Amino acid sequence: MAPTRKRDSRKLFGQPAWITLEGGFAARQCVIADISSSGARLVLDDINILPARLRLAFARDARTGRTCQVVWRRGKSVGVKFVR
């Protein structure tokens, strides 16, 4: 029997954020719909423009942020997990 995987509890967030691609180019605004310690669900108009890895920040000009890996895409939502 496979062990059940416990998900981190997610909190509704609804805050704007910015996605930057490798090298800090092409900043695009999104909304963080919900967030947990391990990942987030982002909402944006065109999820197909996103590469497999991206950087997520709370301000367009932020020099900090979290590196993320896309784990799923559905409609206008995309699920990311935080990576180091």
C-alpha cells in the first residue's frame, strides 16, 4: 500500500505578484490565489508563456523572490512548487 501524501495547508491569498523569467527578464503580473509553505496557485491571463522554472516576487522591481517550478497548468491557473 502506497503511503498517503499529506498536503501542506493552503491559505487563500488573492495578492498581486510578479513573475520574472530566467535572467530577470519579462516581468509579468499575476495573482497568488492561494499559498502554502511548499508552493502556490497563480492566476494569469496566458499560462502558456511560462517556462518550467520562474521567479515569483511581490513587487515588479523586487530583487528578491522565490524560485519556482511549474507542476500543473489548468485554465488560467498554474500550480508551482518552491525550489531552492
